[in-house]
Amino acid sequence: MQSDNGSQLMAVQDNSTGTKVKNGILGCAINVVLWLFSAMCIFPLVWMLYSSLKNKREFNASIITLPSKPTLDNYFKIFANKDANLMGAMGNSVRTTLLSVLLIVLFSFIVGYILARVNFRLNRPLYVMFLMGMLIPIHSLLVPIYIIFNRTDMANQWYTLLFPYVAFNLPVSLFLVEGYVKGIPLELEEAASIDGSAFSRTMFSIILPICKPILTTVAIINVFSCWNEFSFALVLISNNKAIATVPLALKNFTGQFTSDYPKMMAAMLITMAPVVILYFIFSKQIIKGMVAGAVKG
């Protein structure tokens, strides 16, 4: 009996050791794959960085090799280029992005809260209508929007891009906020109502602070979307260079027959810097907000 028990114990130990070895090998393989994937994501940024330190001739000779004599001339020439007006374009992008994000966050919170908490006849139809906005390819609406904006003299104005940016980014934001609000205990609002709190006071004084994680996530996601948007900017405000955004300014570094890629790389790095820094600062907040919205929804 003792020998049988001993053999069974050794068999269990061997199985446990084999399982640990298999798990260790699997973990190493997964880590290698993740490291390779991370390197593939980081390499384009590294390539852009050292390519911006080349001159045009050296870049055309070899796009992969490191610069033999790194130079910052491309960065100085960018700010001296009056046609591109990169700093002015960054200012326009900052204004358009901030205003758009503020409106998206405000509307998504108010409408999302009402759809999640107020029962009325058009509640579900309105919710479905907003969700339908996620299914419509937004670029298929470029031509009708262009016609409407031209006929109403709304094109080529500083506020032109606010309308499509808010309209097309609102459905996803609304979906996230509505799902998050549904996960908040209704007892909080009932207690506030018993204490005499009005509907608007409950919404902005009690629910709004609780929704900060998901609203922060919504804001950061829409900052990236509005900052990098090109198609609507090209169609709706391209005739007014004074209000050009960053994507339109980058277009000035390409010609009909040739392009100055090192200058373009330098300009792209400068314009990417604010959003990249913002992402690294709030990356954990983005993940927390998305996970919280998924769990609560």
C-alpha cells in the first residue's frame, strides 16, 4: 500500500512539474510575440524620428539606414515655411478639438443620462437612432454635407468643423455613457429626490462626478479623432488657409511631382507630440474607463 501511495504521489508531482514547464514555455512564447508586436508598433515612430534628421538626398538614397550626419535643419525650415503655417494650424486644431470635445462630452452625458434613467415613449427609438449613427459610413455623407454647407454659407468658417465632428463622434460616446449610467445604483438618485434635489441638480451634482472615468475616456478618444481628422477638413475648409488644421498643413509638404519626406516626418512628429504625450499621461485612465463602462453596461 505504501509503495502504491508513493508511486501515485510521484506521478502527481511529475504531472505538476510537466504542467509548470508547459506553462512556462507558453508564457515565454506569448511574451516573445507581444515584444515583437510592440516593436512593430514602435518602429514607425523611431523611423520617423531618425528620418527627420536626414536631408532629402540622403533619404532618397536609402529610407532605412541611419543618418550619416544628423541635422535639425528640417525642423527650422518647417517653422520658416509661411505657406504651411504649422503653428497657426496647430492653434486652429487645438481650438476645434477642444470645442468639439467639450460639446461631445456635454451632449453625450446629458442625452445618455436621460436615455438611461427617463422612461418615455420615444426612449428606445431615439436610442436606436443614435446607434444607427455608428453603422453609417461617415465619408459617404461628404458630398451632401458639402452641398448643404456651401448653400448655407457655413463652409470655410472657423466653426465649420464643429458640426460634423460633434455629430459623427456622438453615437459612440453616447453608447459608452448610457451603459455606464445604467450601472450606477438607482438608490442614489432616489435618496437625493427624497432630500429635495431637483432633476438637474441630481444629474450634475451627483451623477456627473461618478461618471468622470467614462467621460474622461470619451474626451481622450475624441481628442485623437478630431485632431487627426482630414477628409471633412479638406472638403469643408480647404478654401480658407487661415483656419487650416494640422492635417491640411501637412499636405503642403507634398508636391505634384515630388515630396520632401524628411520635412514631412519632422512636421508629423511635432504635430503628433501633443496627442502622444496626452495618451501616455492618461493611458491608464482610458483603460479603466473602457473596462468600467463594459462591466457596468
